[in-house]
Amino acid sequence: MKKNEILIIGYGNTLRGDDGVGYKIAEIIEQWNLDNITSFAVHQLTPDLAKNIAKVDTVIFIDAVPITDINTAKLETKTISIEQKINNLAHHNNPEQLLSLTQAIYQKVPQAYWILVPAINFNFSEELSPISQKYVNLTLEKIKDILSTK
């Protein structure tokens, strides 16, 4: 039986503190060296990713989400689907737009998740704040949970 092909896309600016948490998580997952999982660490979502998304059964996007109160911070996992309207796919793309583009070009949309990791520091830095660092392991566990159902 063929294993589901899974694509992990972690994105963000690694020079802006916690904004790079998705990127760093994708780098960790790449080191797992699992046959059916491809992991991309990218600075932003770009239209060229649609080709890779069309080849898989499941895609998981990982990004930072700004928080203001560390006491109410939580890891968010959303099941996402396509938007019917494709907006300008320039600098600020989101997973729904990328899935819409994938559907429009390749007539395929894999099952998709969007994991939003709490982030508080977006200053110039290559280090994660203790808050985002705490959520790295929780995110990896969440991804393992998702993968266990595939």
C-alpha cells in the first residue's frame, strides 16, 4: 500500500525573530528523513510552490501568528480549503490563495492544514523568543499527530 505523500511548508523571515518559527520547524522536520515527507523552509509563500502542492496528498503550512498576551497564547491548527477568488499573488500570499492557484493550474487540491505558532518578537534577530521556542516542540508533536492519521 502506497503511503500518502506529505508536504510541509514552514515559512517566515528568519531575520525577524519569531517570524522565522515556521521556517525553523520545517528545517527540523527535513532532518527526520522520512520517505513520504518533503519539508520546505521558505521565506514566503510564492506561486511556484503550487507545483509541489499538486503532487501530494496532504500539505501542512506552518507560520507565526502575533500574540499580545502570553497567558492566552495557544497553538492553532486549522483545516483549510480553497478560496474561489485568486487575488494578486505577489508578496503576501496565504495558504488559501496558494491552494486556489494549485486548483486552477493543476486541478488538484490536497488535504491542507495551517498551523499558527504563537509569536511575540518580530524585531531584528535570528533567535526565537522563549514563547515561540516553547511552541516549537508542541508544533512538532501536533505534526506527528496529523501524520499518524495519514
